[in-house]
Amino acid sequence: MKILLVTPPLTQLNTPYPATCHLLGFLRSNGIAAEQMDLSIELIEALFTKSKLEGIFQIAGEKKLSKQNKIMLGQSDFYIRTIDSVMYFLSGRDSSLAQRFSNRDFWPQTKRFPSDDDLEWGFGMMGTQDRATHLCTIFLKDICDFIKETIDPHFELIRYAESLCLRLPEFEPLQQALQQPNSLIDTIMLRLLSKKINETNPDFVAFTIPFPGNLLSALRCGQWLKKNHPNIKIGIGGGYINTELRSLTDPTIFDYTDYITYDDGELPLLRLLTGGEYIRTLYRNPSGEIERVNFKSTKNIPFSKIGTPNYDGLLKNNYLNFLELTNPMHALWSNGKWNKMILAHGCYWAGCTFCDVSLDYIARYEPASIELIVDRMEELMQQTGQSGFHFVDEAAPPQLLRKLAEEILKRKLTVSYWTNARFEKGFTTELCYLMAQSGCIAISGGLEVASPRILKLINKGLTIEVAGEVMKNLTDVGIMTHAYLMYGFPTQTAQETIDSLEVVRGFFEQGYIQSAFWHRYAMTLHSPSGMKPESVGATLIDEPMGSFANNEIAFTTPNEIDLDYYGKGLNLAIYNYMQGVGYDVPVREWFKK
């Protein structure tokens, strides 16, 4: 049986999303005929062309437009004649355009266009390449807004219909969207899928759905396959499925897929393709009811046996560098072609009360030998021609990073890499120096609430003092340090929120961190706080379980604060701190109306 693995629109566009690469490597190592495609980048490549933009502006010209869209329509000639050059620049095929594209006067002035001060803060006078990438990203974002408001209300550059799928307790809204005629975006997407189906002639097509913004497009593809290739079996899986659809009871989704698999996909897919007993698999039986086969099984392929990711079929794609925000860590996520790997399966700590630690992909910590990991790195460098690695671990333990650094140095490899870690005391001055020498360029870690009382409540296993020492150790050796931050945790008071910002301000001012981002806490079903809300001082709001997606839980808590209000102040402060300003502003000033 032959399988086609598909990343549906839309996800990151600067480098392949790793799920299909990992599955392809595993399946081929087990003798399965497998191919893959990144329908996300292929759609964007097909859409952002001179001819397609001409058609889009022509269609939009026949509609009633807002003032902003009328202005864009009046500038359509600029967008049409510039689009191909922008795509060539962002994909690295024509870097000679950097000087021209970095000139603010080259571009039309739109609502999101940055001021001279913002550009100088973000890129200074010398950051020509990044400045040009930022302005080109804004150019594409403006086109995306235009398409969304005039052609397809679901379209966004990195996500598709995410707002529709973020909280979806019932399937009905999706069903209604899928009954609508195909949009222009759908038509382009399905044409690309059709071409790939004709080229590869698969018996099975599997879609990875890592985020809400991939769901509608995957089901639209499944709908097309059911109509045009009824003999092809369809499967879906991925991060969104694993967290949101574990309690699925509405069988309607099986109008668009034959199987849903959960958690690590290697073994469930292998069983589906080879006729073995299904594992962690749902399907609809002839009576129209959902069958859940071995749903709670924890049997998996050992991490050391899953093989090396395989990028075959993706290297022809012209991935795009984006720089939407001046946040340094965000730039790493969206700018550059990174080989994505994991050093170990799961999280070695797996104790934070806000995290989905009951799920297998976090709860089961399973490392492989560091020699095997570096062997895989060398294989990927040969495959892709890229020596940069993003290790997407939940949290890379210091002991494992020490072994990694030592093995890289032993083999005299020239690489760069970055990963997630906990700011724990194991990151000594000596270890951080060793990591930097081996090619570590950045670490992102959870400082979370930056409040002593709440840090204990979330079982983070670290103190502010230890975290600050680790950040200093990393920064002192030139490793860029990013802090994940959280607000709105149950029982957190307004004063504790303000005090947390004061801690973060101090870390920025001392140069211990260079980048940070505030996330709003969400209580989820699979986290300790969601399973026992009373343990963190929360009370559930009684709501019926949905028949489709269930993950985030509504709750009340003492000391409730206006999270929208405080969120704005926290983010405004961080934006300034990352530009190196605002340290002398009393933290309470950021929260004035």
C-alpha cells in the first residue's frame, strides 16, 4: 500500500513542518512506499504570483470595498508588478533586492506600515537584509488582509480559518463552511492536490493537523478525495487532533476522513497500512457509530527506532523567510530554513500544572543515545544542505545538552542550534560555555509568572533567583535568551501581575534576557490544573462537554482581574524593553488607561 503524507494549509512557510518528514523516514525504513507534500507552501507559491494577483484585484473590483481596500485597489499595479520580486527575495533566490526593499519610501503606506522610529529601533541603520524582509512581510500581510476581506474570509498568511476552529465544541460550523462552494483559495489548493495524486497514485492519504488553522483545509481536501477518488483511504492526526478531539462523539467528521489516529503516529499508521491490529484509531462503523480501537494503548515505536527524518519531495519548495515582529525569538521561528528534530521524546520534568502532562507526547520521556542523535544531524545536513537545527523538545535537559555539545565538538561539526529548556541550576557557567562553543545560539525557557507564590503553585521546580542566574550564564556566552511568560493563572492578583512585570523589567535591564512574550493562561482538560482545578484555587464553570472539540475549560477564581486590560499593558512594556527602552518607566505606568 502506498501513502501520501500531506501538511495542509496553512502553517509555517520558512521551513517544512516536521511531522511528515519524521513519518516518511520511519515508513520508508519499514518498507512502506511513501511520498509527502507540503501543500501549505505550495499553495502560497501558487497564489502569490503576478497572474493570480491580477485575477484577485479584478474580482475585488466588482465588489463594495472599504476605504482601505479601495486604496489598495488603486495601488494594484504596484502590488502586481512587485509580487514576483518579493517572492524571489523572501525565498532567497534574489538577495540583490535587499537594499531597495529596505528603503521605506519604496513601499505604499498602509495601516500596519511601521514608522521610521520603529524601523530604526528594530533594525538600526545596518540591518538591511532583516529590514527588507520585515517590509516584504508587511507587503504580503497587506495582500492577505485584502484577500480575506474581499475573496475568502478564512484566509490568513500562516493560519487558515483558525478563528473558526479555535473553540469548536460542535462540528456544525465546520459542516456549514464545508457545504459552501469552493473559494478561489480552495480551487488553487485542490488543483495542487489533484496534480500530486495523479503523480503518486496513492492508496492512502494522511493529513497532519498540528494547529486549528489546518483543520478546515484538511477536511476540504478530504471532501474532494471522497468525491473524486473514493477508493483512496484518508487519515488525519497531529497536535490539534491529540488535544482537542480526544472526546469526539459526533461521527460527522467521518464524511471527510476514514480514520483518526492519536498521539505518536508511527505505529497507528504502520498498522493501518500493513493490516495489523489498529491502535489509538477511530473510525465509523457501518451502523454510523464511532469505533475507538485500543484508544488508551501506550504501545509505541521506541524513539531510537523511528529513524531519521526524510525531506524527500520538499526540497524543491521555495520556502519563505518572514519577519513580522522585531521580537528576536520570533525571528528565529519564522526566518531561516531549520532542520527540526527532537533530542528526546517527551518532557523529563512533566510536572507543570498548566501543561498537558497527562498526554503521551509529554508524559513519556524517552531519550536516545547522543551518538544516534548526532548521526541523524549529519544525515539531515547531507539531505538538506542546511547546518541549522531547531530541537523542538518540550524541554531539553542540561545533561543531554552537555552530551550533545561534547559530541558535536568531538566530531568537529560546524552547526548552529536552538531549543527549549527549563531555567534550572544544571545550566552552569561551564555548561553554557560548552553549548555556545558547539553552536548553540538561543534558548527559550519558561519563566512563566515570575512570581514566587505562583511559581510554587504551578510546580515549575525553579525559583526566580535560579532562573536569573541561568539566564545570565547563557547571555554571558552569547546565547540569546527568550522567556516564555504567563499571566492570568488562577488566584494571581493584580499586584502579583504588576510585580511579575517588575521582575521581567529587571532581567531585561541587566541584559539577562533579550526576548520575551506574554501568554494568557488557559486551563486545559489534560493538565493537572484542568483535572483538579481546586488544587490551584479554581472552580469550574459547569458547561456540557461538546460532541466535537474539547480542550479549554471555563473557570472562576478569587481575585479575578481584567485580563484584556493587563495583557495590553504587559505586552506594551515587553515591546519597549526589547527595544532597550522604558526601563525607567514605573511598571504601573504601563497599565494606565
